[in-house]
Amino acid sequence: MTSQFGRRKFLVYGSAALGTSLLMKACAAPPAEEAAESPAAGSSPAATTAAASGDTIKVGILHSLSGTMAISEKSVVDAEQLAIKEINAAGGVLGKQIQAVVEDGNSDWPTFAEKAAKLIDEDQVSVVFGCWTSASRKAVLPVFESKQHMLWYPVQYEGQECSQNIFYTGAAPNQQIEPSVDWLLENKGKDFFLVGSDYVFPRTANTIIKAQLEAKGGRTVGEDYLPLGNTEVTPIIAKIRQALPNGGVIYNTLNGDSNVAFFKQMQGAGLTVDKYPVMSVSIAEEEVQAIGKEYLLGQFAAWNYFMTVETPANTQFVEAFKAEYGDSRVTNDPMEAAYIAVYLWKQAVEKAGSTDIPAVRTAAYGQTLDAPEGKVTMNPNHHLSKVVRIGEVRDDGLFNITFETDAAVAPVPWNQFVPETKGFSCDWTKTGVDDPGKFRL
């Protein structure tokens, strides 16, 4: 069925978390009254928000509903809206109904920053759920930090960041990228060609992968990037064929529409999965539908959640999503991470007894939830502990889970393979250090 990490490898990933465990993605609609575990104390002063007046609490939703990233982000909005609808039907938060203010980032990073400021200043939301690409997150980060506001970010990312103003419900690199590289080295080969979109996440992810391969006996034979949204993949296909004439591993960090052209041309060029297995970290069930399962059959993806995870919470989540949006719809990891973020924020607000941002931040630490992927816990480094899974695309467009860890892996925001960040940690409850977001142990 599923292969498991040996104890040695599990300890590598777990101990790298430096003693913290972090919250993860996706959750099935838990009861509104579900209690949180006791949070840790400690949060620096921040501005408060006036969004909880009257009978409603306003929250912001900020994703790309147009442009190249809409292929991935529209469904994330659906998941967030589902969580809000369920919470409201169960009585809301602190006796108030949640009112969502939805903005379109338009796959344009300055627009994300403008809309984030609008949500905070004009709409006076209590919190924002949003972004997909690291470029969009980096664009809005100064807004949230300067205004001391709160963003819940639902997508796996490159790490090398630990902001007091962001809660990250997607995977850190040691919960997706690093274990998938280990799995490839053991099962698929040691020669890697790295393909990515040309922005911060793919480039930083590939810096980590190259350092990991060097440390573990693998080899980077090529590396190339496409501007986000670019579909001119023929030159990259030619470079792959030249660098790997007898086959090898392709590690794919392309995002958005570029993946459609990439996988179609891979197949057209005869670079089939038996000789050229591709590991993707931004291809999930929604993207498989959009690209065409016939172009992805047998290829691999690394996530923490797949629609095929067998838990009672996932059965509930999938059934609720299909009932709301149609039986043909699928769920995926970022959707689950976005869905669970709303519930975790709700629990923190109820624990705090207020939407006051410093109080909610402190109350979020230690929150647990029975998510579709399994139980998750939020750590003082604002990331989640989560199970690591690798899936193989099957003929119905879903994923057969070929590998999973036997326990949740604690997150490591500051990468331990990259020399510049080796030994650094993050703990927003820690005292006696200059910067709790990045300090050396």
C-alpha cells in the first residue's frame, strides 16, 4: 500500500523542526464548538482592528480570480467560502456572522499589495486569507507588517521566512521538497533537471534542492526557468533531452498555465514517465483536471493532503465540497489548507474571546484540529505539523498515495541544508533573543 519512512529519516525531519510542531492544511468541517488546546503565551504589541462591530465580523479573501494563477486560486476561494458558510450555519464566531470581502489579485503582485491595504484600511477586516505564489506573499508582507495585521497563507512555499504577521498553513520545505527529493533519490535516480517559474519560490526551492543533492550524492544536471505564465517550453524540453539523454528525474516547480504546455510537450517529445519521472510541487487534483489526466498519468506530486486520503474528516470535507459546488469538483492540498485556516482562526478568536489581533495570535499557538489529512497543530513559529505524502496520478485523475510518513512532521522555516540559514530557528513566544523570527540556537 504506502511505503513508510524509516525511523532514521523520520527523526531527521522531525528533529530538524527544532522542537516545534506546526499546524497544517485542510480540514473537514469540525463542530463549531470544538475546543482548542491551550495556546502558548507571548506576542508583541500590534494594532487592533475594528471589524467586529454589530452582528458581523468582516474577513478578507485575497486571491487571483483572473490571470495566469486563476487556474489554481479560484478553487481556494471556494474552499474558504465553504468554511465561512459552515461556520455561519453553526452559529458564527462569538455569536456573530462572518462577512467575507473578496478581492482579486489578478495574478499581479503590486495589485495584491494594493488590495491588501484596501482590505485593512477601507474594509477594516479582522484578518485576511489569501495569496498563492510567494511573489504575491512577498508583495503583501510589508503591508501586513507595517500595519501589524494578520494574513493566513495556505500554500506550500520555499521557507526562509517566519513573519509574526503571517500564519502559514501550507508545507515548509522539510514537509514537502526535502522528503520528496529523498524519495526520488531512493526510487527514481540521482540525476536531476530542475524546471521552474522565474520567481522567488522556484529559485529558492531549487537552491535548497541543489544543496540537498550535493549533501546526499545526487547530481543537478540542468536548471531552467520560465517567466510566470509563459508557455514557450520547447527550449526547456530540448535542454532536458540533452542533459538527460538516457532519462532522469525532472523536479518541477512551474506554477500556473505554464504546466499545461510543459506536460503536453513532454509527452509530445516522447519524454515519458518510465524514463523521465516528474515530481511536481504545484500540481494537484485541480491542475490535473485542467491539464488533462492523459498527460500526467503516472507522474508524481508531493503534498500533505490528497483527495484520496482515507480519514473520516476527509470524507466529510469532500462530501461537503461536492454538495456545495457540484459532484464533478475535486479537492486538493491548497484548498484544504485554506479551508482549515478559516477554522483555526475561528478557534483562536473564540479562545481569545476577541478579534483583537495580538490576542488572536497568542491564542492560535497550540490550536489543534482533526483535519482531512489527520490531526494538525499550530506551533509558535506560525507553521503547522503535517504528514508528508507523495502521490502518483492515476487514470481517474486523482492520486494513488505511494508514500507517507507515519506521523506528522514538524516544520522548519529556516532551511538546514542552505549554509546561510543552517542553525536558525523561529519561535514567536521566545524571550531573550533579538529576533524571535530568526535566531541561532
